Amino acid sequence: MTLRIGVTGHRHLADPTAATRAIERELDRLELTHASTSKETLAFTVISALARGADRLVAEAGLRRPHSRLEVVTPMPLDAYREDFVAAEDRAVDV
């Protein structure tokens, strides 16, 4: 079974580590709930624009799970969207 998770959020997070922990806890909860009612393997598909902040944290957490994947959507044509990523670390997506 595949669960699709769409994400959009803030780029600047006060505590990215705490946000990552919260995301991981929620994914754990979803997996446990699914496992308690089904013998099927649960996979996540994260749908994200990969902006810095919440978008990337959820994408990274989802991809750490077995059988999961990422779908990238952009809010505008890709060349125009890339211009919005000014800092080099924003353009260096490592998911």
C-alpha cells in the first residue's frame, strides 16, 4: 500500500531538529497504525517542491523509509523556480 503525503511549509524553521523528530514520530505512528490493521507493506510517496525547510525535511524523512519515493512538483516552470533558490545550499538538493 502506498500512502501519498503532500507537504508545503515554512522555509525558515526555528528548530529544524525538533521538526525532524516530530515528522519521524508521525511517520512511525502511521506505520504502526497500518501494521496493526494490514499485512501489506506500507510505502510513502512524498510530494514536495523541495524548498528549504519543511518541504525538504519531510522529503528526507520519507525517503529514509523502505519502499518510499519522492515526487517533485514545482509551482512554476522549472527554470523560473530555480531562480528562487539563491543560496548554493538551497540548490544542492541531497534527497
